Amino acid sequence: MQNLTVLGTGVLGSQIIFQSAYKGKDVVAYDISDEILAGLPARWEYLKKQYKRDIPDATDEKLDAAVSRIRTTADLKDAVKDADIIIEAIPERLDIKQSTWEKVSKYAPDKTVFCTNSSTLLPSKMAPFVDRPDKFLSLHFANEIWKFNTGEVMAQPKTDPKVFEEVAEFAEEIGMVPIRIKKEQPGYVLNSLLVPLLNAAADLWVRGVASFEDIDKTWRIATGAPTGPFQIYDTVGMMTPYNLSKDSPDPVQKEFARRLKEDFIDKGKMGKISGHGFCDYE
Ligand code: NAD
């Protein structure tokens, strides 16, 4: 699988494009307009800096070679015409994903394998919209894929096991550690583990069982983990947990949202990105 097409060049799409090109793949980057694609060179400059900081052998030569392997287009037919594999990283809306896959399926050659990077939508909700459900599955990345390099490969009931294995191998070729998820699971492995931990931490704090400092300290000391759950909230940023908790029917979750808003969001403490959250980062 040498020819990769990535649909969507936002936060995750741009990382998948750059990382795959860095690992020697020929990549076509597709987005809906030339104006959006015009922003990519600045994105590559940003990513080059991150790679130089985090990857000891990332030289200018290697990083420039990665950029030279990327072609951009806003023409979907042109984007998919030679693809061995397509990874879709477009907005998290089922209707947009389904209609995009329906179109892609008409234009892509028979050999092309289709992967979605969706974080919350199951691949079986999209597979009926393509002409080859046996070649449809999820390949899910974590944000900052060059260092947090899990590639969760998740089949849906119609995925051919051979294709599943090919995608796991592809993930490895682009520097990911493949995690084989053989049946559909909302949240894959990572979020299936992480979300209950974060919810339990919020529950202990909101009910006044312990301070957030002590909850994090317990987790770090007793398990050897480098960070506690509230430090993870800081990395995620305050808005995602706030949006998820504010409309919850659970009164503890609702109270968590209220405290996130009053104690943090309203004071500009948005987490690591702003320098302040549960912890200070300056
Ligand atoms: P984003 O909003 O940053 O980027 C989406 C991109 O898709 C934009 O460039 C947009 O112009 C483009 N787009 C919009 N409509 C399109 C269409 N019809 N066809 C092609 N491109 C279109 O979003 P993101 O954070 O990169 O998330 C993209 C996908 O990746 C989602 O499914 C999300 O669940 C998943 N994901 C995100 C993260 C994360 O941390 N952000 C992590 C893992 C997976």
C-alpha cells in the first residue's frame, strides 16, 4: 500500500498526511476547497517544528522530503483515482461521512481499501454506503500521532480478515503500533478504558471525596502512571468534557460541568493549551 489518499486536512487529517509521507508513502491530500488546501504549507511548517522537537533523527532533509511526497487536490475523482488505501478524516457527522463514502466508492478503483478515522461513529454505519463493505473498516489515530502512535484497527461484521491484516501492516509501516480490534466497540480500546477513568475521577472530586490533586497523586503513585486523570483533562482541554457533561442526566456530571465552567473556563483556564487548568504549566 504505497499510494494513500487522505480525505480532510484538518487537525487529524493533516497529521496522518504528514506522518505517512514522512514514512515514505505517496500521499494525496483532499479537502473541499483550494482555499483550505492553501493553508497546508503553514501546517507543514508547524508539524516540522514538532517533529524536530520530539523525534531525535528528524532532519530538515527528511522533513522536506516528506512534504515533496504530498500532492493536494480539491477534486474528489482525481484524489482517489490511484489510491491503494483511503483514510477519511472529515467532520464527525454521519450524514457527511455517508455521502462522501458513497461518492468515493463510485470513483475509486477496485483495489482501494477504505478506512475511517472516526472517533465515535461505527464503521458498520458507513459500510452499507460503499460498493465493497469487505474492504471497509476503521483505522483510528490519537492526536499528535508522531508521538502518541497507536493505530486502532477495527473491523465491522463484513470486513475481510485479510484486508484487516493488510491495514494493520500499513499502520505499522507508517510508524503506528497497530492495535487489532476484531469486533466493533464504541470508543475502541483507548477511550473504552480512558472515559470510565476520567468519569470516576470527576465523580470523586465533585462529591468531595478527595481533592483533584490527591486523586491524581493516588493514580500516579499507586500505578506508576506518569499522569493522573485531571492532568489528562488538562491535555484534552476543558471544552470537550464540559460539552459532554453539561447535558448529562446524571446530577454529578452536571455539577462537574458547572464547576468546569465557573472555576476554569470563565477564568480562561482552558487546560494545557492556555498554560493553566487543574495544574499550572508555565
Ligand atoms: P477538523 O474539523 O479539524 O477537520 C475536518 C476537515 O474535513 C476540514 O479540513 C474540513 O475542511 C474537511 N471537510 C469538511 N467537509 C468535508 C467533506 N465533505 N469532504 C472532505 N473534507 C471535508 O476535524 P478533526 O479533528 O481532524 O476530525 C476529523 C475526524 O477525525 C473525525 O471523524 C474525528 O472523530 C476524528 N478524530 C479526531 C481526533 C482529534 O483529536 N481531533 C482524534 C482521532 C480521530
